[in-house]
Amino acid sequence: MQEPVPVRAEIKLAEESFLSDDFVRQLINIGEVDILVGLPTQNNVKTVGSIVQQIQTGILKWFPRERAAIINVDAGSRDGTPELVTGISIDDVHRSSNLFALRTLHSISTQYTAGPAGEGALRILLSAAELLRAKACVVITPESPNIEPEWLSRLLTPVYRDGFDLLTPTFRRHKFEGLLISNLVYPMVRALYGARVREPYATEFGFSGRFGSQFLGQSNWESGTGLTGLELRFTLAALSAGCRVGQTFLGGKDHVEHRSADLVPALRQTVGSLFSALEPDFPVWSVVTGSQTVPTTGVESEATLEPLRVNRKRLREMFSSGVTELESVFQSILSQSTLEELRKTAALGEDDFRYPAELWVKTIYEFAVAYQKSVINRDHIIQALAPLFRGRAFTFITENRSSSAAQVEDDIESLCLEFERLKPYLLEMWNGGK
């Protein structure tokens, strides 16, 4: 017989007006769970079937005695994705793997109206986790078609059995993949918050029910400003609260190459989210010095070296033209000395062009202060960073064309140390100097 939902949860359900009545009824029917797997989707019928089977196998193999549920949060798919998710029979997994669960594995779905980047899905999953009193939760994206059942164990076990509040992944990536993370987000998060989390903006991650409830209660959902880049905000909230944060190596990850035109939205979701967190988190990061490793299962990072064609000439041209065309904007954002160095850099030919680490870090810190002071429209500040990032990307690619994986890692580490060394420069500007 299904256990009834506690009275507290019934009261809470009435308050969660953004959850549909049908979804609330499905949650009531589930009762409570130990393990919750969140699966955000939008027209993923080509990949989601195999992913659900991998999730089911992971649950059966590592959590057969736990009460578990798969919750699909769908952003209005028109290709039958939700029906496929809920219609996949676990009997197929039983037959192919000879694994059996000792409890019912629930699988339900709900739809929502997608925001700029689908961030509303996480809010629904956090609410469902709280209402179901889930002890450990994991979010899996359907954009990872090479997911393995072991991912569930690696992301959930430290949370469920060892008391961690957040588990982020590390992956095997090409040395030139994820340059926005490796050249900006990771080193800046590390320098400010003092934790060496390699993937602070992760699409797959595990978290405790207690931290999920804490984040759900603290975020200003109704303002609309707290939704962009929610996964990064989630990590920063865990670091700010002193939660137990770890990371685990998941191996290779297939990915979709994004066009250069997608850079500005990516900057909004990552850099914009990071900058917007700095003011409320100032009491935390302003007193942090240096950085510490976080508990890690497997390697912190692993780079592959396959040949990869990159239009470096185009990157440099977009940097140089951007410095010229946006000079009036940069005059509002940057110090005179930094802007002058950028002018000199923009005038260099391709063979001599280099955007050095110190100048890059000062640029980012000055952008962060300009954002905090709203010297111009904040979104315009983020957009103005695009050509400068392309110049930094050109430099990183050029300097590491023939580098080994270890040499690339040394280069990233050197940049991180530069972010840490120049943190007093950020604090000085933040407190009024420039």
C-alpha cells in the first residue's frame, strides 16, 4: 500500500502554485523517495530513450533497495519525448541486465514554459525533491547521449552515503573545448570562492535534498533575475554556504559544437550569473585568500589532443574590430591603462598578437566592478566582453597548438594563479579605487 503524503507536504503542495495540478497528484501518489533523478528535456526523442534505460540500470545496480523516482521536466516537446520517458518499461532492463529492484521505480513527467535557457526546470525539480523528501538527487541532461549507468553511482553515492551536498563532474575534453570555463569561469570562481571546482557550471550534478531545499528557499524566483545560469548559481550558493562540495570524473562526454554566434548567450549564462552573484556574496569571497582542492574521485581533468580546426584569424579580427568599434563603451568600463594596453594589442599583426594573462585578468576584474556599479546597462557590459574573450581564445589556442595535455593543464593553472594574485586589485576597485 502506498504511504500517504505527510500533512506538511500537502500544505506545501498548495503553496507551489507554479506546479500543475496533475503533477502535484503524481507526486502525492509517489509519496516519499530516497533517490530522485531529474531529467529536463525539450524535443530529445532521438536520445532520451537510451538515456532513460541507462538511468534505470544505474538505479537497479546501485540503489535496488532505495525508493526512487525519475522525474521528467519537459519544456513543451512536440516530438513525443515525455511519452517516451514515461513509457519505457523497466522490464526491458530486467531482461537485459538481470538486475531487479526491491521497490517500485516511479517515472513521471510534467511540462513547463521554457525560459531563456530552460532554467525553470531546476526549480520544479528542487520543489519536487523537497516535497518528496528526497535524500539524494541527480540531474541528467539528454544532451549527454554517452551516459553510462556508473554516472548515477558516481554522482549520487557521495551524497547519499557520505554526506556531500553537491557533486559536480569532471570530463575528458579536447584541450580547446570549453575555453570560456577554463579561461574565465573556473579560474575566477576558484580565486574568489577558494575552491578548485573544475566544472562550476555543470549540466549533470548530484546534490542533497537539504541543500536543494535551502537553495529553493533562498532564491528570488519571482524577480526573474535569478533564473539565468541557474546551475552556476547553484554551485556558488553551495560554496558560499560552506557546504560539502566534491567532484567526480565521468569520462568522455559527447557534445554539440556551438556556433560563435552563441557566445553572447553563453556569456550571459556564465559570466553574467557570476558577476551578479558577487555583490550578495561579497562578505564570503572578500575574505578568501588562495584556493583549496575539493575532494575528487578520479582525475581533476583530462585533455585529448586530436586535430581540431579553429579559425584563429577570424578570432583575432573580431577582437581588433571590437576594440575599435566599442571604444566608447570600454571607456566606461575599463581603466585608462587597461584600455590603452588593449588598443596596442589590437594593432598587432597575427604573428605578434598576444593577450597576456595579467591583462586578461585585469580586464575581467574591471568588467566585474563595472557590472557591480552598473556604469552602463549590465547586459551591454556582458555583450562588450565578447570580442575580448575571442582575443583571449586566440592567444590560448595559439600558445597551446603543440602543447601536451600536461602543458595545457600547466597553462590553465598559471592563469588561475594570476587570478588569485590579482584578487587584491579587484577588492581595491570594488571598494572605490580605480
